[in-house]
Amino acid sequence: MRAAGRRGQLSSRPADAGGPRAAAGPSRPAAAADRVVPLTREQDPVPPDGAGRPAPRAAYPDHLRTVIEDYLAQLRFEVDPESAGLEEAMRYSLLAGGKRIRPVLALATAAAIGREPTSVLPLAAAIELIHTYSLIHDDLPAMDDDDLRRGRPTCHKAFGEDVAILAGDGLYAEAFVLLLSRQQAPANRLLAAALELARATGAQGMVAGQYIDVAGTAQAGPDGLRRLHALKTGRLIAASVECVLLLEGISEPERIHSFSSFARELGVLFQIVDDILDVTGSPETLGKQQGSDERLGKRTYVTEFGVEGARELAARSHARARAALSQAAGGAGSHSTAELEQITDFIANRSF
């Protein structure tokens, strides 16, 4: 799977991660509008029994994470010598580590429908490129103004705000170059997956959620909060499952509905736990600044329901996600969903 070494295209030759320079000053699984959606355990945000006792350490499919890490490490963005600093900034953020939940979710979904996980590697990697772009832009002073991400300086702190913006732009564009040039699938399925990924991350999805967040236009009450985070966080998480279904030509309505319900609820669960950790976690564990939501006056599940109330919501969301996954697992021709179960339990009990 070596791409031609033309300018602006991806190459699969091995490369080092690089480091910072000095800072310079057809049918879709579900409609966009209806989507509602490291390893030291210092505190478990979601006790299983609501009594404050720690939950057991959740397993995680690290073998899938390793596959993703290896694939990302060999990606290079072929640029002119004058643009080498741009590639450096892009790879600095892309190779910063983390659990790679979204691409691992894509690989695990492939396994759950009886496909070889590595068959969707380009899609999974494209999803991670987009996620990384969103983190770079979220961290900017004009957005969340964060100095730390995954335990090291954010992209704009390492390379400057101007380069960070361009690095995010580059990652978003290269995600679709990667998907459309490397992913093997019939053209109609590939186009459907690319279209869903674009919708999930654009003005009908993630970007819309970010706007609602920064502009403060979310509707009052829990439904408004849920919709905000379903767009901002949940849409890309859901797309990590739904794009695999599209790519692999899954067409049974009940099966699509079960997997989509699972994916949307997983996005909600992720955000509830994220809000809890912003209050209860530490920079050392989280790899980023703690308390940024409160500092920015954002509406979160904790500000709306309190820590204990948010924990109860997370426990219920976890149960709903597992129930939807069980229904998906019971479908005709289904395969093991063990890795999806591991991801779900990890998200519910994660500490970073």
C-alpha cells in the first residue's frame, strides 16, 4: 500500500515522529439531525453501584491501538522543503499518543461484523487525523486556550498559533486524501463513508457543536446540553462505527439501528465522563489542564447535575450503550463484540 510520492500525497515510508521547533510569536445509518447522542487509575469517575466504590480496571484492546500507532507512525505528508515545518507540526500532534479510542472503535466494529480489522485501517487513521485536527484547534487561545495536551505543550505553544491553525487544516484535508486514496472498497461505499465522515465533522456535526459551545447558543435544559455534546463530541465517535458499516455494505435496517444506537450512546457516555474528569482529575493523570470548563464558564453535565448526578447519568448511559451493543451482537451473522464491550467499559471507567 505504497502511495505514489507525488507532492501533497501520503507516503508509507518509515519516519521519526519529529519534535517542536521554538514557538513563533447512498443511505446513511442515521440522519445528522437526530444524533443525540495514561494508564494510572487515580480516581474512577463512574462507580458501578453508585456508592462511591472504585470500579475494577477496565480492559482495553491495546493490540488494536498498537496496529493504529504503527500505521500512523509510517505516514508522511509529502510536502515541499519550504513546508517541512508544517509537516513537523502535524506529526507532533498526531503522534502524541493517547488511547486512540475513535480509530480503535472503527477496527473493533470491523471485527464485530466479521471483517478483518486491518481492512479499515485507512478509514480508522483518517478518523484520527480529523480528531487530532480538532484538538489542535480546540486548544487555541481563541477557543479553549489550553497549554497542555497529552502531557506536553499544545501545538500552538510548541509551534505558534499561526502554524497550529495550518497544521489542523492540513490534517483535516489529508484525512480525506488518505481515505480516498488508500481505503479499498467499491466506489459507492467509499463515497458514502467519506460523505458521512465529512457531515459528521462539518457544519452538521462536530464544527456545529463547537460553534454552539463557544457562542453559548445551546438550548436550556438537559436536552440542549445533550444535543450540544452529541454534535461536538458524539458525532465523530458515532461516525467511527457508522462509516465502517457504510464501507462494508451493511444494509439490514435492524442491525444498522442497533450499531448506530450503540455508537450515539457511547458518544454521550464519553462526554459525561469527560466532564466529570475535568473536575475530579489532575493534570498529571489527564495530560491536560484540569478545570478548563469551569474557567471558561461552560455548561457541562457537572454544572447541570453535580458530580454525583453526572456519575449516575454516566452509569445509565453505560447501561444503555451495553444494551444496544448486546442487541447488535444478537443480529444475524454477527461476530464477537468483545472488543467493543471493552472499549465501552473503558470509556465508562477511564481516568484520563
